[in-house]
Amino acid sequence: MARATQGIETAGLYQRDFNLWVEEQARLLRQGILERVDVVNLAEEIEDLGIGAKRAVKSNLVVVLLHLLKHQFQPRRRSRSWRASIVEHRQRLRDDLRTSPSLRGYARDILDDAYGDARERALAETGLAGGSIPPASPYTLEQVLDPEFLPD
């Protein structure tokens, strides 16, 4: 079946219509018409995919850590929504690490940074004094990812 994008000049298409550009790049690659592929922009978009995956891992780590901290340091305020958030973001992490196992090393590398962000948010949300939440993560990556782990 002929596509509407057949034969489109890709010069400037990237800026005019990103979705159409993506479809055209995929078509060119599938058909092996490599000389017409917008290599510069395609390479940039591929790199951005990796950056986005890393951002998602950090974001999900921060959310899990935030709720683990609130669970541990505000036991009287524990809620189902905190637990549900922990479950949801652990599932997201599990899925991301399953499809891209190399992100596990990245998660390990940024755990301290993610913890710092989570701690800052936990202090802001709870009103607890800075000294009540440890400055370094009391949780390992394995605990953060463990669906059964909750600090007490």
C-alpha cells in the first residue's frame, strides 16, 4: 500500500511536522533508502530516547523513595495512596529495568541523587525537621525495588 509520505523531501520536515518526519524516517529505513535518511536529527532523537528512559528511572526512584520515607518517618499518617504510589512506581521501574537491563546500573549510580531529591520533597511535604530524616539513603536499590519491602 502506498503511503502519503512516499517520496517526501525530508529537508525541513523535521521542523514542520515532527510526526510526519518520524513516519518518513521509519519508511526510509525499512526500505533501505539510507541516503535520504535525516541522519543528524535521527541520531539526536535516538539519544533523546535514552535520556528520556533515564529521566523516567530517576523520577520513579524519587517517588518510591519519597513514599518510603513518609511511610517510615510519619507512621501515623500512612495511607493507602502512599502504598499505591510505591506499588505503581516500583512496577514502572520493574518494567523499565526488564526492557532495558542496562538501566539497573544507572539506577544504582543515581540512587544517592534520587534519595537527595526525595528527602528534600519529604521534608517539604511533611514539615519534619531536617535532622529527622537521614542525609544518606537508609535503603539499598534492592530494597527500593523489592515489592515486599516497607521500612518500619
